[in-house]
Amino acid sequence: MTNWLSFAFSFAIVLALLGAVLFLMKKMQSGNLLGLAQRRIRLLETFSTGPRQKLILVRVRDQEILIGLTAQQMTTLASFTVPEEQMTLPLTSNDEATAIPPLAKRFADMLKSAKNGGQEKSGS
């Protein structure tokens, strides 16, 4: 009976150590544990357009990049320069009900500029 208890106790210790090591590895990978700088690539938003298709908005330093993702490939759809004052703002609004998601706002701005550009070209 003591062999069984000894085995169970040893197994529990090994599992606890494994969990602690995995936790520390994850923290070290993100840089938070050692006080290092945060990641340079930040996932802002994802939007599923189909079963295996997504739109992904990522921020890299002062650039926001819109990526189209399918099962076969990744394609850069657009790139935006982020103003310095917008980079310091939090990504979520306090008033969630009236806030426009960043990706939806970008799409609306792109659509508006495309419509304006299309009207100016047809008038020339």
C-alpha cells in the first residue's frame, strides 16, 4: 500500500512541476516575466468571413495591416499608418454599445474613399 501512495505522490509532484515549467515558459516567451518589452506584433481583431476564411487586423509598430487568411494562403489586403496619438489610446471603448469596431471603421473609411474616388474619376 505504501508503494502505491509513494507512486501517486511522486506522479502528482511531476505533474505539478510540468505545469509550473509550462507556465514559466509561456511567460518568458511573451517577455512579461522578465520585464522585457511587449511583443512587437499585436493582434487587434479577427473576423470570420467563411468556414476557413478570416480577415485579421494586426499592428506592427506604427502600422496596422489587414490580412486575408484562407486555408491555402495569407494575403496582405491593406496597410495603414497609425497616428502617434491613436497608438496610446486603449483598443476598447468604455461605451461598448455605441463603439464602432476598429475593423468596421476601417472598412467604412475605405468604402467612403473608394466611392469619393470613383465619383471624381467619372466626372473628369
